[in-house]
Amino acid sequence: MRYVIGVDLGTSAVKTVLVNPQGTVVCEHSEAYPLSRPEPGWSEQNPEDWVQGTCDSLRRLMEKSGIDPSAVDGLSFSGQMHGLVLVDATGQVLRPAILWNDTRTTAECRKIEATLGAMLTEIARNRALEGFTLPKLLWVQSHEPEVLSQASLFLLPKDYVRYRLTGKYAMDYSDAAGTLLLDVGAKEWSADIAGAFGLSLSLCPELVESFDLTGTLLPESAAACGLLPSTKVFAGGADNACGALGAGVLGEGKTMCSIGTSGVVLSYESNKDLNLEGKVHFFNHGEKDAYYIMGVTLAAGHSLTWFKETFAADLSFDELLQGVASIPAGSGGLLFTPYLVGERTPHPDATIRGSFIGMDSGHTLDHFTRAVLEGITFSLRESIEIVRESGKVITEVIAIGGGAKNETWLQMQADIFGADIVKLESEQGPAMGAAMLAAYGSGWFASLAECADAFIRRAEVYTPQPQQVETYDGLFGLYQEVYGQTRELNRSLAAYRK
């Protein structure tokens, strides 16, 4: 039996999965690592923690599975997007990595918009948001010029780990698309964008496809990982691109909804010239010459976690959700907006905050819990509607992440989205997408689509209920009003936040 490994480098932990040619995960292991917040709004990690965590996870994966290392054909990566890693000419890291959820770069975002205007969305296809990589580079340029002057390359998180394992630099198109430095349609670094800010293109690593072979393991890395130096290492992709692969989003009309800490609606796109003017993200896919449209809710699962820890800390998530099915759609006239940390789609607003609207003394914990689920799902529907407005017909959505674990929430998604919701038999998310890239790169399949057919199996389908759809259509209109009605109020309240 042959195997491949998918490595998912997340924000809080690295997960490794060992997969056979039937797409069965025969073993998995995770290793956590710390997150640093040295200043309000800052979010950083030590890249060495990623390397150590990845090597430890791979070694323990191999130990737990008992598989002979010679049976592993290759491995590939899924990685948290946007994080800035700067290395010098010897490959040494120059400062802690600035992560995707770091919000220190608002001034740099406004500078990018003022300098580039419409050219930004014409070339990079995305708006300047605090999470992206170019604003972080400009922050270092402004606040730590001595660091940038020493930098030989910038890398994204998984690319640094892969460099440490193989000794070779590269960045795939799907992750590069989240930097704001890539000409997304032309698939090349943009000299116009880099030049506008005095950045040299020499800072940008070589671009490769997600399934390209980028080397084999260095002897010392192989020993640390419990693998052979001959193990092939493939480039990998951005976590959302790999999540799309792992959900089988490979073809027109294919759409997924992923609910984790944040929430993502992602739809396959083949038209490289599509320009939605930054209303949603437009990124390169892990499949060659393919793209995807993506909308993001910043605090999706995070909203539910916050609610549980704040108001029902003594309950498990299963206990918290137990009574939700008995509450009618609309939660007795209670609306929740999941803007706990600002919002991304369709309102790129770092100041907006969440709210419960319509509370009365008849509302119970179950009403509030259902309202939180509905609010998260309404927010994701806003992304669904933007995708539909681009001309796509969405009649089916593949659910992955935490939102795919509760039957009531799955049915709610069907009713709010007005589309069938598909639950997968074995949902491994981005880790499975990374394994698929290794399987395809290793020659197991003639295409990624063929790999998806072998690896991905449906478990259940939840269909919209007409009466619930009608109720939620009315409530969705009310939900959409809340942002406009509370925007200025939240801007005024921002001065009082500590």
C-alpha cells in the first residue's frame, strides 16, 4: 500500500493526515503552538514553532501509524494565508511572523488605496485589507526599515516550513494571490504594484503550481520527521484553496461553505478576467489556471465560541445546541450580527461590532443560541448572494468545518441559502486538499478532479423547506439593515473600547 501525507499549517496547530489511494485517512496527528499578541491588534508567531510542530507531528504520525517510511510517496501543504515571514540571504528569520488576523495596518491599507486606485482591483483583484501581506510589508518598511533592508525574500507560513524541510524557496499561485502583489490573471508578480511602493521584485520568491514538485527532504529534516530523504515534497496551497480541493470544488457551479473560527463561502471560477471590484475575494485555485470567488465572515464559529464561553461556560457545545431545534425560525424575533471582530464581506469594516436586536424577557438561552447560528448563516448568505449576482447559479453547497457537525445547523443553512447542503462522509478540510495535491503530484491520478472522485464521498443532503425559506427570506432583509443602522453608532463607541 502507498500513502501520501497532507500537512495543514493552521493558526493554532499543525495537523498531519496519512491517506491511502482510496482517500481514507488511516492516521492523523496535531501539534499546537502559541500565538503572541504583543500589542493590541497585533498577532504574531515564531516561525520556528511551525517547523518544530510540523516535524513533531509528522514523526508522531509515522510512529502512531506504524507505516514503513518507504511507503510514503510524498507530502504537501495547506497553510494559513497572508502571514509575513522575512528572511535574510542566509535564510534566517528577521522578525516574528505577522499573521492574517493582525490589524495594525489600517494606515498602510489607506496608503495602498490612495496610491493605486482602481489599478489594485484590476491587477490584484482584491481590496486592501489589514490581513493581506502587502500592507504588512509596508508596515515593516515604515516602522522597521532596518529589518526590511536586511530582507532577501518574503515568504508565507507554509512556504517557510517547506523551505526548512527541503532547503528550497517557492510560493504557489493560490497563496501568492493573497499577498496583493500578484497579477492574479497573468500569474506573475506585479512590477507595477511593487514599484509603486519602492519594493524590489527580488523580494518575491519563485512562483509554482500547487502540485509542483519542490524538492525532497533534507537528511536532517527527514530524520526529525521520521521519513526518508527521498520523500517528495509538493508546493501545496492556501488553506482555503486546499479546503476547496478537499470538498471537491473542482468545476463550474461547485460551491462550499466552511465554518471554522471564521466562515468562508467559496465558489469555483474559470474566467480569469472576472473583476468583481473587490466585493469578494478573487484568488487562484490549487487547480491549474482555475480561480475561486470567496466571501468571508470574520467571526463565524468564533461567535458561537464567544457566546458559549460568556453565557454558558458550564455546557458543552452539544448541550448548548440541544434545544435549538425546538425554537422556531427567527428565534422569536431576535437577530444577531456576528461582527465581534469587525467584518470582511460584504462590509470590510474593522470598526463595526456585533449586536443582538429584538431582545425581550421571553427569550431563553435556546433563543439566543439559535439567533447566533442564524446570524452567522445570514452573514454567509451575503457572500452567497454576491456570487449569485456574478451570474452563478448556486443550487448546492458542500458544508465543511464546525457548521457541518450539527444537523439543525445544516438544515438551517439549506433554508437560509435556498440550496441543498451536502455533508461529506469524511471531512478533513484543507488537510485532505493538501493530501490530494501530493497524490496528484505523485502521479496517482490523471487530474485533481479524478482524485476528488476517488477521495470524496457524500454522506447526507439537506434540502430547503419552502416555509422556512420564506421566513428566512424576510428575516434576511431585516438582517441586512442592521449594519447600516449601527455603523455610525459603533464608530462613536470605538473611542470607549479598551
